Amino acid sequence: MSRIFTEDEEFKGVDFTTNLLEEGDYDGCSFINCNLLNANLLEIAFTNCTFDNCDLSMAKLGNTAFRGVTFKNCKLMGLRFDHCNQFSLALKFDNCILNFSSFFKLKLKDIVFKNCNMKDVDFVETNLTGTTFYKCDLEGATFERTNLEKADFSTSHNYSIHPESNKIKKARFSADGIKGLLTRYDIIIE
């Protein structure tokens, strides 16, 4: 079966749980109010695409390419971004729910997470150099052997980052959020 190539197309209100997304390359496409819950996105390439108000929770990502892709107002729970094709991986998240997703060992330099709910997200061994976490809830997110140099957490909350097991040089934190760097020590901050 040959791959399809779709360019500059708008998919609006499509339920891809019944109308399967064809394997192929999608360039400059917009997905608006689409349901991709548990969708099979294996071997699909998205380049310069936008997903707006879509549910991609538990979608299957295997060698899926996201190159210059923006997710706005999307539900992305339980996604294994670490199974994506890492060549030119470039993502942006605005007002998304990313709970229980994994970015294990990915290189995500200068990525932007804006107003995102990121509970229990796996950032183990991820390179997040220069990443901005703007007003994000990071409750239970795992940072271990993670490069957070020059990352900005100054407007985010509920993170727990252990300075000894992560690279945090020049990372930014707010005075209120500094307790997220001290949770390991079981001390009382008043």
C-alpha cells in the first residue's frame, strides 16, 4: 500500500476512531475538533501541522514524525512521545493536558509548554535545555538525569526537581517555587 501525501488540508470535526487516518505525510494541515483517541498514528509524518481542540489521548505513536507541530487546547494523555521519530522533532504545546505522557530520553531544546497540565509526565534523561514551562502544573512529573540548563520554571508550580540528579545550571525558578528543589530533604519551609 503506498503512502499518501496531503498538503494544506483542513480536517474539522473528524472522528478518526471510525474514519482511520491514512498512513502518509501531512504537510501544513490543520486538525480542528478531531477525535484521535487511541488512534493508530504509526509511521505517519506531520510537518508544520496544527492540532486545535483535539483528543489524541492514548494514540499509538511508533516512528510518528512531528516536525514543527503545534498542539493547542488538546488532550494528549498517556502519549509516548519517546516512540516518535526523533529526526527534526519539534513541538509546541499551548493549553494542553499531557498527563501520564512520556518524553523519555528525547532532545527537546527550546520547546515551549504554555498553560499545560503535566501531571506524572516522564522527563527522565530528557534534554530540555532552554525549555520554557509557562504556567504549567508539573505535579508528579519525573526529572531524573534531565538536562534543565537555562530552562524556565519561574511561572510553573508543583514540580519536584532534585538538583543533585539533574543539570539545572542557569535554570529559572520563582521564590515560591524554590520548595520544589528541596522536597527530597524532608524539611519544613515557613
